[in-house]
Amino acid sequence: MVSLKEDLQRRLTTFDEFKSLTLRVLDYLGAVVSEKSVHGEYTLMSSTIAGTTKQIRPYCTSLFLDDQKMFLQSFAEFMKILNWLRSNKSYNLNFQPKTIDAVLYTIQQSIGMGMDLSVEPNSSRKHVGNRFEELIKTLFDEIGVAAKKVVLNIPYKTEEGKKHYKCEIDLVISPHEEVISNSSNLHIDETVITLKTTTKDRMPKIFIDKILMERFVGHQVKVVGISLNDIQRKQMDKVSSTFVSNLFMVYTEFLTELEGYYYLDMPKRALESPFSNHIQNFSTFLITDLWELLHP
């Protein structure tokens, strides 16, 4: 068997792979966590081995399924929801929306926590982002929505002649059997999905890229943002929010309006008006908003 470090850094493409990795991290956490403390809605943990202490990212206590049996039960329910969505393109009211957020949050957050304990920080950030992109791509695959990464080649003039800016789009989703958008055009029926584990230091790019894409293709581009959370450890024993609420509303009012922004772990401020008019739980996207975007 490969090491946990190697397992965390490999590309994942199925929910069976994500499930197995999550269970492995949960088992590892149970063996190595030496300190745990609760701070409001979040839990902080650390691990001390051979005199070296490693701090683990905070997790939302009400969302993170830290018990393997509980995770497996919720995961089975989660897969039932995805199978239903694939077949019916609508939601069954007998399912619990929080199951969607909790399972995806636990998968992604456990990957980050495993990275905190076993992977060098600079490499960890890259791999955590890659696993998040793979997780959401796997989700679209599972419910039968065409999705792929697209890189727009945007030409511009320089003294040395024409050059191209590569505008990387995490995912484009389509109501068609295959994504039509390509390196020179975004199809008007399709939606751009921008994926950020956190918006910290990245929020301006989301709005600016929407304006840039619309100027380049010459028509409105639907853009949806998806994030894991906006929470970080502050110093050794505190938790702070990285959601810059005022900037979000300034960009929304004076730059451009996104079609929606969705979190697995919603910032508290986003529950208040006017933010709640633009920001929702990810389960809301999967249950209703996604299908309205694909079939307006």
C-alpha cells in the first residue's frame, strides 16, 4: 500500500477513491491527534509526534463527520441523492440537503487535514486545490452533467507582436451532451464554474475574470463560484473568518454580478442580508439552482 502522503497527492476521479481516502485520513487522525479544543462552531486539533507539533486546520463541528461509521452512513445516503438527481434532474424532498454539504465537506476537509500532517505546506496548498477541483468534477460526472476544464486564449498586442493571455477556467458545465466551449469561445448556454477552497486573496480575480471573459466573447457569461469555506486558524488557538464581505458587495454592485456563490461551510456573515441574496449553501446549488442554470 502507498503511504498516506502519496495517497493524498494522487489524482482522484471516482467517489470510491474519495471515500477510501477519507476513511484512511479519519483513521489516521484518530491515531495521531494529541490535542483538541472547541472554539465556537469550530474545532482545532494538533498532533505531537517525537517532540514535533503540527497544527491542523479548523473544522466546522456540525458539518465534519469525524466518526467513520457516521461518515459511511451519510456517504451511502449521499450516493442515493446523486443517483436520484442523475435520473430525475430534480430533488426528492425525502432527502436531507445537509447530507450533501456534510459529505463533501468531510471529504475535502479530511484531505486538507491529512495534508497538514504529512505534506510540506507549499505543496499541500496546490494539492488541496487540485483535489477540490477533482471532487467537484467527479460530482458533475456522477449526476450526468457535462463538465470540463477550458483555457481561453485571449490575444493582446505588445511591442513584440501579438501574444495570448491564458484565462484558465476551472470547469465549464453544459446542458448539452458535451461541453461546446473551447479556447476561443464560451457557448452562451454554458456556465463557468470557478472553484476556490477559500476566497482569501482570490475574490477580485473571480469578478475580474467574468468581465474579461464577457468582453472577449462578446456576450453575457454565466459564472458561479464554489468554495469550501472562509475560515483559518489564527495564531495557535483561535479561529478567524477570511470572508471579506464588504469587498464582495462592492464588486457585486460596481463591477459585475455573479449568477451565484456557494459554500460547503457558509460564512456567518453570508447568512445576513444583503449577502444572503447572492450566497447560498452548496446543497441549494445542487438541488435547484444548477438545473435552472442548465435549463432556464
